[in-house]
Amino acid sequence: MAENAGRVPASGTVHWVGAGLSTGSGLTRLCETADRVRLWHRTEDRAADALARLGLTGRAEPRAYTLPALTAELVPGDIVVSMLPAPEHAGILAACIRQRAHFACSSYVSEAVLDQVPAAAAAGVVVLTEAGLDPGIDHLFAHCLVGRARESIGGDTAASYSLTSYCGGVPAIPNSFRYRFSWAPAGVLGALRSPARYLTDGAETVAERPWEATRRHVVDGETFEVYPNRDSVPFVEQYGLPPAWKPRTFVRGTLRLEGWLRAWDAVFEELKTGDDARIAALAEELAAAYPTTDTDRDRVVLAVSLDVRGGAGQSWSGSYLLDLVGDREESAMARCVSRPLALGVRHILDGSLPAGLNRAAETAARSEEWLRELALEGLEFTLRVDQ
């Protein structure tokens, strides 16, 4: 595919930075499509060990990560994939812009990243964000549902709607804690300490302690517990919901096994009273008490639903469900985060993403294409539509 005008042509080299719990078979796919892949980790030995674990020894080059070391190897058109914690992204992106290298991550767009987007666009640099599981596949599901509902109801037709999007990584075999850490415990606790804003009964609602808004939610006959997460409201516009449609409910949130709220009661008490130092210590205690091992299996559940009711009696409802259990080769979380991210990187390689800010496909038509590509690669999900 021809390069977008003003965009730095891709060099064919991908630098994958970090090999934590979310690095999986997406990296393998990039080793099949990119001319050269380098895996950057804390030390070169640890990078080599990660490549061996993924069966990629000899197919990617191990590197010891420091930002200066990465920067020194970048040439125009290279692609840097950051799997590091979100606060690290801004510094890496700044280096990419200086070297005219493209940038990709699976995280939400931070203000520190957003501030650099004009400079990236001017330099012909692609900035791909929100291209993992949540955020990522959830965006694709939502865009497709909104697009299908528009076709059925009509975007100019007065209507009301309810959109819910819940995602969670949980243990495949329930344990007493009703949870399995699929990312850093400090990040999990930090998210719980952040207020959540969402729409319910047509009005904005803020939950200062998100877990206090937990409710039961049935998915495909199974009962879970769900609560709002972060700020849902900006996604009304991002998902392209027509202004003529008025929201009854709009919530993006987190899904947990039934019984989670009770099992975590002691953690919540700490979150209410603990200072930053205590919460950091609690994260370490939880990591030690509930370690992720090579023998347990994780499960990812992502359920996105849209129900639209027109004033003249029309109705449309649809839902996507992704329900995946990890195996010996790869955790479900690693597969669901790394596969869509790698797909986005391949679209940087083939020139189909423009310079500037991109999220996981931002239109219904493009989202349908992404989902078709992910399905062909074996990422299974189901769509149900009622009209």
C-alpha cells in the first residue's frame, strides 16, 4: 500500500520495548512480517530469555534497554512499541519524534503524549495508542455495534440507547481471592483509587470509590460483578454515537468474578485509609500472596452491548463477547493485548496509518476490517444481533 503523504516511510525495523505479562504471540507475528525485530528488556540476558520463552531465539535481537541506548539505534521509519508502564511513554515518544521513528502502545492517550502529537504529525511520525485489549478490542466492538445500529435505526432518528463495555482478566479456575493479577498490582490498586465518571439514567454520575458502584452483570448466562472505570463520558463522541440519540446508560468498566467484592473487602479498607506508601506496600504484599505462576491459567472476558430504542417503536440491540482462556504457550491476556497491537504495527509497516494520533480503528468500517483480520489470526469472539 502506498505511504500516506507526508509520512515517514516505514524502515521495516520494529523495536519492542518490554517483555512483561502482556507480551505474547503478537511479537511472533511481527517477527514473521517485519524485516528486523529487536526486543529490549532490562538486561540483554533477560531479553534473550524472553525470546527463548516465546520460541523466537534467532528471530529477534535481544537488547538491554535504556532510553539512550534505544535512541542511539533508531533511524527514520523505525517503529518503537512500548510495553512499559504508561508514564514511560512520553519520554520514548519524544525520542521517536527526534529520530523520526513511529511509536505504538496499547495504553490510553495521556496528556503528556497528547501534547506531543502536533510535533509528531509535523515530523511525519505515526502515534498509535489504545490498540490492545482494553483499550483496543473494546473500541473495535463498540464502533461496529454503533455502525450496525446506525444502519438499522438511522443516525438522524430520535432514539435512546444503553451502551455498556466491561472487560476483565480473571482466573480460569476461581480462587478464594476471586482474582489473578494479569498486570502490576500497583496499577490495579491505582485504578481503584481513581474516581469513575459515567452516565446512568441519562445523567452524569461520579463514583469516588469505583468498587462502591459494583453491581451484578449477567454475560451469556454467567453472573459477574462489574464496576465503572476511569472516565467513560468522552467515549460517547469517540464512538460516534449520533447526537439525535440520547443516552440512558453509557458505562465502560471492569469485570470481576462473582464474589470478588466480598473477597476484596480487606483491600478496600486499606484503599480508604492508606497513603501512597501504604498502598505501594500493599501492592507488594498482594503480589507475594497471589503470585502468577506457570501452571495457573487466566481468562479474559470482554462484553460490549448496545441497545437502541427509537421513538417510533424501532429497536436494535447487539453485543460482542470475547471469552478466552490461556494455555501453556500463552496467557489469554498476552494474546488479547499483543495481537491487536501487532496488527496496528503491521498497518504502520504497510503505510495505511497516517502521521499523527491513531487509536485502534476509529470508524465502523475500519473496525470491521480489524476484527476480520484478528479473527483470521485465531482470536475468537461472537456477535449477537436482535432487531
